Amino acid sequence: MLRDHLLLSVKGQRLDGKWGSIHTTALHENTVAASALYNEIVAAEVCEALGLATEPRTVTPGAGP
């Protein structure tokens, strides 16, 4: 099983040059959707490189990945 992790910094430099944190509530609320999209992109790239194919996954709203 292929497994990886993604590290995301919640800090960024603003237009005024100062550093601050992003709105983490919105990030947390969209974690499942972001994870599903990331997994789909990785799977597509791996399959393309290996000459394989995938089938779309039906996602149930509110359910975990």
C-alpha cells in the first residue's frame, strides 16, 4: 500500500510584508475534500506512469474518506 503524508504550514507572508496565520477553521472543514482530491491526483499520475486505470469512487457527503 502506497502511503504518504502532506505537511501544510498555516503561516504566510501578507501583502504588507508581515507574517500571519491562515483561517484554519475553513481549512479544517475542507480536510476530507482536499484529501480526496489529493489522493485522486496521485492515483491518476501513478496509473498514467504505469499504464493502469482507476474507477471513479462514489463519495457519500459527510462520510470520511
